[in-house]
Amino acid sequence: MPPLPEGLLIELVTPLTPTGALDVSSLARLVQHVAPWAAALVAGTPGVGEALELPPTLRQELFAALLDLVPPSLPLLFGITGATAQETQNLVLQLEKLALGHQVHLIYWLDLPLWWHSNRGLPQALGQICQDLHYPLLLMNHPHLIRGKAQPWKHVNIRTAVLKKLAHIPNITGLIFHGDMHRFLYYYAAVAARPDFMLYEADENRFLTRPGARGLVSPGAQLLPAVWQQVVQTCLFSAQSNGQRTSPRIWEQSQLLLSLQELYQLQPAALLKHGLHQLGLLAHPSVWPTTPAAPAHLTERFGRVWQQVAAQ
């Protein structure tokens, strides 16, 4: 496998019809819209991609469709998280059969391991899953989603000492990080012995205001991929350039992106689908029945801000 990509990784929603079927035509338009601006695509994820709500058969259908739609040279990160270790392993084995039969090579699995396992014994559990994998695995640290399981005794972050052990598993090659900056720095130190281990920022707000990672996973880039790509490249360059000044235009674009992000982060799947529907990319803004819908007042506010941003 080539090194993991740096830059803008665009996280996709899962287009659905009003009856809950995969909308392949809308997915094709979405991939075509974002692919030229992305260093990689991220799909089938918890939260934005609704993966924890969708049945395994639909997730397999989504992956199979993406194999046909994503350009062969563009890396694809795809979520494999199930409710249990067994469900996770069963899903990824089915996905690997599809991938190996398609002869696509730029594939990485993505897992939110604290959804199905605690920190205790996690390196052993993931090590067992990795034994059967042909493609590399990236982890997600997402305390907000884990906290939503309503288990107050459960640790919502991967412990730093646990991540250090996980980094010794060769097939685990990176992590997408949600959480506070202090933990990010601890994680960075924990994987320092693995120069090939990639840490991606998943907080768009923090990346735009304090860029420091080697890449950003952005769901908002689905709406304005060209603008996000330019801003991310500028942020990454500025982080390495001894304080070189950023142009006023880039700063203005960043402020517009932040104004949108502050809204869609409240109900990302529903609001991003609403914006993509307004763009004509999705035929329907439908979410899975168990995915929280955005209140009408929030949708209206998002629409007004989105129109202001799109007019710039």
C-alpha cells in the first residue's frame, strides 16, 4: 500500500431514497462532485454516514457501488464498525471479498472500536481482526458518539497507553481524531515510534483556526469541495511556513466555512443532506428512520446561511 494521503479527506453522507434504499444515482453525482478535490474519500462512517443505523446488507451495497464509482487512483476509507466484535469481523470479511474481487487496491478500513469493545483488551481484540485483513485499518476516536450509548461507566476515548499498544499492530496505520487538543498531543506522542502512522483531524473548526495535523476529514467539504481544498492546502502550508501571511480571501472563505460548520455539526447527516439536495446532488434529503432529523427551525437557519455562503 502507498503512504496514507495528506490533505483533504472528504467524508460522504449515504444517499437514500424515501423508502430507505440506496440512491445510487445520487451517490454517483456526489462522488463526481467531490472526487477532483479530495485526497481521499471517507464513507460508511458512524454519524455523518449513518453506518451504525444501516443494516449490513445496505452497507455492503454502498461499498460495492463505491467500488464502481470512485476513481481507481483515489483512496477510499470505509467504515466497518458493528454492534459487536463478531458483527464487525463478519462485515469486514464480506467487504474484503467484494474488494478483492474488484481488484481495487487503494482501500482502507475504518473502525470505531470503542463502540463494540472497551479499552481493556482492545489491542488483542483488534489484533485478532487484523489477522484476517488484506487491507490496512484506521481507527476512529469519537467521544461524542460513544457518549451517546448512554453508558456512563464507559470510557469515551481510546486511552493513550492503549493507542500506543495498538500502534504496534502493523496493519493499523492511522487514526481519525475527534476530541480535545490535549489528547491529540498525547496521541501524537504515543505513536511517535511509527512515522508511517497518520493522525487526521476531524474537527473542522479546530483545523481552520489551529492547523496542526497532516490532514483533515471534512464532511462539510461535500458542499464546497473546491473552497475547502484551497483552504486546507493553505492551512497545511501555513502550519509549516514560519508564519507566512494568509491572503484576506482565504481568511474570508474560512470564516464562511466556519459559519456553516457551527450549524451542520448539530445534526450533520440531516443538514448536510439538506444542503446537498439544494445543490441538486441528492434527489432526496432522506435519512434513515432512526437517524435524528433536524428541527424545522434549524433547517431553515441552515438554508439561509448556506445561501449566503453559496452566493460568495
